[in-house]
Amino acid sequence: MLSSLFLSFREGLEAALVVGIILAQLSKMNRKNLTSTVYAGALVGFIVSCIVGFFGFQGAQRFEGEGTKVFEGIMMLLAAAMIAYFILWLHRSNQQGADIRSQVSKKSDRYGLFIITFVSVFREGLELVIFNLTQITNGASSIVLGSVLGIALAIAVASIIFKSSIKFNLGIIFKVLGIVLILIGGELFSEGLIRLWQTGGELVEKIGMVAFIVPALYIFLKPDIQKWRKVPNA
């Protein structure tokens, strides 16, 4: 449940922040009359994600025995690949805000806003579905509970960020979440190898985790390391 809670919190927080940025941009443009369209797009994106997740989980549970291990292994490697993609897309949180504001300014009609919000929320929901499909051997109730709690927590945190007078550094928030995500990615990568190879055991697990985590952390933290090196000594 903890894994589902964290992953749903991270994906939910990003989706909630996207919606918040769109609403904030509309407020600056004095187009608050379009807020209902934004909420509608977010709601539809969430509902479609839930439908995809439901049918995906139902289909995955039809696998039995070795088939279940192979399916979970494939999903774990796919989830690890998604995390690796996130790592290579550096400064995503900073760029994303500017991109969204630009899109809202250019597409300030109801249809355009609905599509932007729907795609943003559905994308994060689809990523969460793939993450959850790596745990089909776990009870559905624990996955659902973890996901619901994570999403609720994400919405609460996003609301605090946008409504509070305290200035939060989103870069640091996503940096911490990114590091934890890398650790989870290393575990998924190694577990996926074990389920597909069905041999090697602990040795394959250690090699897989090191092979994923070490280069991922280096790539992810490289810009920060370079900045620290450029700071002159006091």
C-alpha cells in the first residue's frame, strides 16, 4: 500500500499542480468564467484513467502462475523505463509551468482548455495505472486504498501550495520526489529482471539496482552538482 500511496501522491501532485497553474493563469487573464471547463477536463481525465485502470487490472488478474510473474516483470521494466524517461527530462517541473502558461494563453477557448487539462490529468493517471499493474499479486483493496489516500494527499498539498502565502520551491519538492522515484525505479528494474529471468536471485537484484540507481542519480543530480562547483568558496 505504501508504494501505491507514494506513487499516486507524486503523480497526483503533478496533475494537481498543472490544474492549479492553469487556473492561476486564467485568473491573471481575467477569464475565471472558464474555470468550470478546467475542472471538467480534470474530472473526465481522472474518470477515464480509473476506467483504464479497472479494465487493466481485471485483465491482468486473468494471468495465472508463471504468466503472472512474466506480466508483472514486463510491467516493472516498463515502469522503470518511464522513470528513466523522467530522469532524462531534466528541469521538467520548471519548464512545465512555462509551457502550460503559454498553452493557456494561446488556447483560451473552452475546447482548448478542456483538452489541455484532460491530457495532463490522463497522462499522470495512465502512468499511475502502469505503476499499479506491477503489483497485481497484491490485494486490489490495498492498491485502491493507497492510491486514493495518495491522490487525496496530493490535492491537499497542491491546495496549500497555491492558497498559502508561503512560497514553496517546487524545484526542491520535485527533486526530493525524483530521488525517491529513482530508488523505486531501481527496485522495479531489479524485480522485473528476476521475474523474467527467474534465476540469479539476490545477485541479479543487487546488480539491477546498482545499474539503474547509480547512473540515474548521477544524471538527475548532475546539474545541481555543477552549480555547487561553480559557487565560489566563502
